[in-house]
Amino acid sequence: MSDKATPAPAAPAPVTGERWSPDHLIRHLCETIRTVGVGNRLPSERALAERLDVSRTALRDRIQLLEGLGILRRVPGSGTYVQALDSSGLALVLELAVAACGLTATDLLSVRAALERQAAIELAAAGDPGRLTPVRAALEAMETAVTAEENDTADREFHDALLCAAGNPALSFFADALRRPLRELTTERNAAVNRLPDNRSRMTAAHRTLYRAVAAGNPAEASSALDETFRAPHGNG
Amino acid sequence: MSDKATPAPAAPAPVTGERWSPDHLIRHLCETIRTVGVGNRLPSERALAERLDVSRTALRDRIQLLEGLGILRRVPGSGTYVQALDSSGLALVLELAVAACGLTATDLLSVRAALERQAAIELAAAGDPGRLTPVRAALEAMETAVTAEENDTADREFHDALLCAAGNPALSFFADALRRPLRELTTERNAAVNRLPDNRSRMTAAHRTLYRAVAAGNPAEASSALDETFRAPHGNG
């Protein structure tokens, strides 16, 4: 099934001028964008304003907003096109939402764990060991790390490589957007792990178990090993 | 740890006028918003423009964009405040990003499964059966559903109740935002389940297993039962 071919849901009966809240207008533009698809051109401003029964000024204001977010691009003399956002653009939009809704880093870490668990399960089910090469390289870097900094870098690389290897763009999209809001918390947690040698070898072992479970095609074991790699460090001293 | 008390990461050295891309400016505003926290007032436009070394026009343009998204609110004679977005506002921002990046509904369904699995694991670990009352009610509605429509409604209620019961606002935030983009796909899948009575009783059984695993405090079993409730229906006939 192609999502692009899907017609937009039936629009509610348009209402005149003032009764359109900006949100309704954005929502309709959003549906239009989804129907039109990345790389394609929106209907003309005039046609859109007529269809939605709003002023062209109101419409232009919303299009400008979407342009500012990198979702639409106006090409003079040609029209307005739907942009394929790069991951930094996507991350920015999500970051804005996260910044403005008071989600805590701890709550967001659950989402990151959820995404990685899904990646691990999909990878274990795929049975394609070639995809695991970067994950194994990061694991080896963790095992041979000398400084706390090397360990921290290899740890992050391991998690990123795992998510990336799953090859699911939606998992990567959300994980990318969470990276910046989570950076501080994860830096703090990794520092706490690195302060105690016991923590560090326990964490490296958890990563090794996770790698082996995924490589062996064992989703259930991968899932519990993943949880262990997210466990808060014992002893914050 | 309170995220609001966390100072913003050190700003890169500001550069003059033209070299600021809108994205950099938005990113800095985003960090400012996170530091200031919901309900509080941004520094004055003049102070912000000075700190970031950009024109007040460029700054005002970006503030307008964030106002359009419902992230900031200007109060005449008082200042610009950070808004606590309601869930529909959050969903809209995420929907925009999703609409403009060509993620397929199938990829997004993985994310929804990942979030629900996390919710199920957190619920199983919490050991608070009182929270499961709405989940059980939805399960009972599935078990006694007569029409395909009743079954579909109860099925959705079950999944929503499960996510909500976990009480993690970040999981709910992402799940809410995915609801609209996924509606069509899930309607199609549920219809396919409902076409064959065998599918339907198999799916109801999977939901019952999931409920029991969560109620019994068994995260591993909850995780695999959750996967079964997301499995594509057998036989599309």
C-alpha cells in the first residue's frame, strides 16, 4: 500500500473567514501535504484558498510558517513544493514540541529505550548478520576502551549503530529528534557508570549480551538485554 | 533532577546578521524556551536579539513562527511566554513533520508498537492493578463484541487504555501524535481481522494474554503478547 496514493480524509464543510482557527487551517494544509507527497507541488494558493474558503492572506501566513519549518518551499514562478525534510529539520520540529511541553528527560529516555528495543527485535528477526558489523565494532571499542571518555563514545556509538542497523526510517526519525533533549541526561548517567569500575564492566557485559542475542536471532533475550543497558547505574558515588 | 533548572548548553559564538541561518536562530530559541520553562517569560526581544547578535526583525519572524505553532504566546504590554501545548497542538507539530518526510504508515506502526511495549513493560513492573481497570473494561468489550465495529472500537480502546495506564507523558505524547497518521492503516488491518472469525478470536486471545501478563507483573510475557496483538492479520480475504 502506498501512503501517497491515499486520498485525504473528507474535509469538514469549510466555514467562512473568522471561524477558521489557525490550527484548522494548518491541519488541512497538513492533510494536503500528505496527499500531495514529497517533491510534488501544492495546488495554487488561489485554488487552496477557495477550497478551504479562507482569505489568501490567512493561507499565505500558514504557508510561510510551514516554509519556516522547512516543510514547504516556494519556487518563484513555479509554485509551492513539499520538501523532504532532512533529519536535522525533523529533529528541530520535534525538539520544539518537546521543549514546549515540559516532558522530562527521564520520561523521554523511556521513549528512546522503546525505540531501541523495537530496533533490536526487528534486527533479531531479520537474521541478516551483515547489518551488525558497525554494532560489533562499537562493542569491541567498548571492550577495549581505556578512558571513561572512550567508553562513553563507544557506548553511544553502539546504541546509534543498533538503531541504524534496523533500517526503519521511522525509528531513526524519532530517535534523532530525541538525541539533543537526552544528551545531558545520558552524559550524566554514563559518567556515573564510569565512576565505578564494577558498573562499567557490568554495562559492557550487558551490551555484549545484547549484541549476541540480536546476532543469534533471539528477540526475547535481546529485549531484556536492551533493558539492562538502559538500567540506571548502581551507586551514584 | 529538574530539567527546568538545567542551564542551556553554552551558545556557540554568535555571528553577525546574514550568517545566521533561520535554523540556527530557531535552535537557539528552542534552547532558550527549554531553559525558561513552560509558563515563564522569555527575555525581552531586545535582550534576545543582542545576545544572539541578530536583527530584531529576524528574531520577530522566528518568534511569530513559534507563536503560530502555539509554542510561544505574546501578551501585549507584558512579554512573550512559553506555552504548555495541549496534546492536539503537540500532535499537530509532529504530524507536520511526519507528513513532510515520507515515512510510511507501516514504519510508523513499528513506533507505535515500540511505545506500547514500553507501556506494557512499565505497567507490569509497577504492580499497581488499580491502573488496569480501563484496560480490563476494554478487553471485556472485545470479548463480548457482536459486530465488527464494536470489536474495532474495543480493540482501539484497549490499546489506548494500556498506553494511558502507564502514566508516562512522553509515551502518550508520541502515541497521540501517531494516531492520525496511523488511523487508516489500523482501520484496514482491523477490518481484515474482522473478516475472518478465526482471526478475530485469535486476536482477542492475544489481548487477553497481554492483559494477564501485565496484571501478573510479567514484563517478558507482556512484551511477546504485545507483539502478537500487532501481528498482521492472517489471510487478507
